[in-house]
Amino acid sequence: QSALTQPASVSGSPGQSITISCTGTHSDVGANNLVSWYQQYPGKAPKLIIYEGTKRPSGVSGRFSGSKSGNTASLTISGLQAEDEADYYCCSSVRSSTWVFGGGTKVTVL
Amino acid sequence: QVQLQESGPGLVKPSETLSLTCTVSDGSLSYHYWTWIRQPPGKGLEWVGYVFYSGSTNYNPSLKSRLTISLDTSKSQFSLKLNSVTAADSGVYYCARGSVMGGFAIWGQGTMVTVS
């Protein structure tokens, strides 16, 4: 199974909105709603911020939102803040049996 | 809040077996996918595999021939064994709890394993 495709980096100014794409195939992203997103700071474990494509766990800021169209899922961060500077990873079920991550996107707040 | 803690050797010789254990703090291994995820130095996350609470398993196809993940409910632990390791298997190994809704909501702090 091949890694999902994410842009290597995305940047934005404080207050702006940015969107990170996650492109897969009809066997993974396009096959179901089991896409999740993770935020990771250097040296720390990842944190779940979106699951089932669009849902936020309790305690996650409403500035994070997820969506999907066809074989591409997206994570939008609105009202960008300095604390959002981190690496972000998407993850999808593959044929409802295994899982695959994206290559990761480094978000820089200018 | 349940917590996960990885344990195991930080250094493994090439061609030998990498063995790690994850301890679940609240003792409950029910109805979740008990998962291993790894991250090579400076690189992205890679799903390794899981053991379901029923004992059934599923592995990354690229690791399947070398990998065993198992559950020990009496010790509230699940384990990973990866044999014939090479330097490419070096990295931080995380244990995580996955749900049927598809997210890995709880993670261990990770443990660094070097193959050398």
C-alpha cells in the first residue's frame, strides 16, 4: 500500500486559513469515511484532531475542520495561530482492513 | 483517562528480533484495535499493525512476513515482535489505541529503537 499524498509544507500568516490536502485512491480515502488527522509537535506523540473525516474529539479547537471530495481529504485550520505550527498527518483505512498514513505536512506560521 | 506505555530494548543488532511491549494503564483491552505505529528519524508515520481485542490481527503488507503482534490480557499488555531487523527498522515506535471509528485517540509517549 502506498502512502497518501500530502504537500510537504504549507504556510500562512496569523489569522489566515490554510488547507492541507490528502490524496489517496478509491481503495482508501475514496472508499469510506475513515479518514483521521493528527497534529505532531517535535519530539512528541501525535494527537488526534479529526476522525471519521469531519468529527473533532472533545477538547480539540473548532478552528480545525475536515472534509472529503472523492479520493482527496482535506484539513482546514482557520484563524491560524502560532501554536498551530507543527506537522500534520492524514490517515485512512485501506479496504477496511489495514491503515495508511500520509507523508506529513509541515505547517509554518509566518 | 487510559494511558499507554511502551517498553523494550533501545538497541537491537541487525538480523535479530525487535521486541516491544505496551502496557495499558486501566487494564482494559476490550473492543479496540491495539496498534503499533513507527516513525523513522526525521520521517513520517508508518502504520505497523494491530491486534483486535478478540485476538485477530492485521499487519502492514510490507512487514507481514517478519511481524507478530499479540495480546496478553492477564497483564493488560500487547506486544510487537519484528524479526530479521535492519537499520531501516530504526525509529520511534508508538503504541496506540484505535477505535472502530478510525481514529487513534490514545498514544504512548513512544520509544526509540536503534538497529546497529
